[in-house]
Amino acid sequence: MGVGDVVVDGHAIVTGVRRGGRPNAPRIGFVAHLDTADIGLSPTVRPQMHRFTGGDICLNSEHSIWLRVDEHPEIRQWLDSDIITSDGTSVLGADNKAAIAVIMTLLAQLGEPETHGDIVVAFVPDEEIGLRGAKALNLERFPCDFAYTIDCCELGEVVIENFNAASCEIIFEGVSAHPMSAKGRLVNPILMAHDFIAHFDRMDAPEHTDGRDGFFWMTNLAANDSSATLQVLIRDFDSARFKSRKQKIATVAGAVSERYPSGTVRYRVTDAYHNVGPRLSSDPRSLDLVRSAFDSVGVEPKFLSMRGGTDGAVLSERGIPTLNIFTGAYNFHSRYEFLPVPAFVKSFEVAAMICRLAADSR
């Protein structure tokens, strides 16, 4: 494939460079994550190909697992197309193995060095558990002007904006006591946590929000007689509202502390990633190339404010503007994940066209 400077580091991050012969062309990076989401299904993926003729697709006759058209109407647009699925006992893993396949095919099919600039690639682990691979990536081994993550997303989707994200751990220390002497002494940490949660709007949660709405998400509560630990995720597109949400954690913690003077409330807020939008606007070259590449291969772009994050959010914050383009898959993190082959091919065509167009740009 002609890839040089290949390194597998101690974090299991793989990097390499395909040298080009266009010194004035921008150096482009492509990133895909190696890991697949663990949603409690089988770790063994048994992919299968179906020709979609309009009816429900049987994924697994033994376990009666069906991909039903009425439940997944997005499949209707792929009539008479080949569809890749798992056997229903696992995710398919197109998120993000499809992206790895796209990048490897791109490297294999790039022409002579004179036809492209430098192409830098990185395969990173642990995207699904906090974008850890992108955070650990040695940027000296990823020398590019801007980059693209290829991840999730249906045909045509381009992530130009994502959440600002933080996690919060709140620890409530109560006072344990035997019931025979508890009156006036016992401080129940579970009720402290309950009172904390009660300060938040039930509708300001992921199950009641969409579009550019942010939310608080109470994800875990572990407790005993003496203490309770609550995990909360904070999300918002707008940086001012994001800051306000983090401040609310402090305000509510203070209110609960006042109500339970014999108990204590401690909290820690940790930023996970930030909105890629402002960073992309500082260098429009990557988005300009995407628009031109989509037009060249006949794909209508769907610019997306993603209610999540990608490795590109981390890389953008670290100084490499990085937007996300589609793999073509649907229903990721689900046993009903499917990948239409024509969409998969278009993902490759877009990546290849980006390289071709960049060779003639400066």
C-alpha cells in the first residue's frame, strides 16, 4: 500500500503516512476507531448479506430475530440493494469497522504519488468509552493540516457540530445509625441524592429532547447506609448554556448541603469534549473539500448537529480541525444495525475524491 512511518504504540494506536508527490497540497488525515460498542450482546459478529426486496428481513430464524420494515422505515430507500447485517445476536460493527475498510481500501487504491498529497491515517481504540484513543494520539505521528473522522452516520451525513460534553460525579455522605436511635441523627444519603435529582426538570433529559436541545442525564446511582454516588452526564451545543449547566451542579449541591447540615456533598465535573463547530469555522478547507467531493460523486450532503461526539471533537480541540463523514450505516449500537452496500461504496468514493481534489488545492 506504500504506507510508511507505521507505528503501533503502547495505546494500541496505529498511525502511518502515505507520502504524496504534491508538496503544495494540504496534508489530509483520516481517522477511524477500532473498538465496537458493547451493548451486552454477543462479542462474535456473524455478518450476512441480504438482497432487500421490500419485506422484513430475517436475521436469525433460530431466535426469530427480524429487521422489520415498519420498525425501521429508513431501509425502504434501499429497495433492490444489498444490505449487510449481523445475525441479530450482536451488533454488526459497521460502527466503526466500515470506516476501517474504507480507509484501507483508499490506501490500496490511491494512485501514484504524483496524484495526491500526503495522506496520514490513524486507527484509535476506545472511542466508545470516552474518546480515549484520540486523547492519547501522539500528534507528532499524525502530521496533517486537517482531518476527517469516518464514523457512524447514514448516507450523506456530515457532522459539523456536536455536543459540548461533561461528566459529573456527586458523592453524598450521610450519617448511619441504628433505627432504635436514628431519630435526629440518621442522614439518609439516598434521600440526599433524591433531593439533588428533584432539582432538575424531568423534561430536560435525553428522552424528552432533540435537535439542538441540551440535557442532564442521570446515568447511575450506587448507595449504601453511609454514602451514595450519582453519575450525571451534561450535554449542550451552546457553550454559554453548557457553562450554565455545570454551574447548576454546584448550585444544587450547595442547596442539598444546606438541607442536610450533618451530611456532606462533594462533586467533580470533568469536561469530556467540546463542540467542533467553532474550530471548523476557523479553517474552512476541510468543509469546502467535502462539499466539492459530495457534488462530484453525486451525494447530497446532510449537515448534522450530532447529539454525541466523535474523535474529531478531541482532535479539533487539540489543533487539527476534524469533521466527520458517513460510513453509510444505520441503527448503530443495535442488533438491527445494517449497512447498505451502495452507501458503503459512496463513503469510499467521497474519501477518494477528497484526496483527488486536495491534490489540486493549496
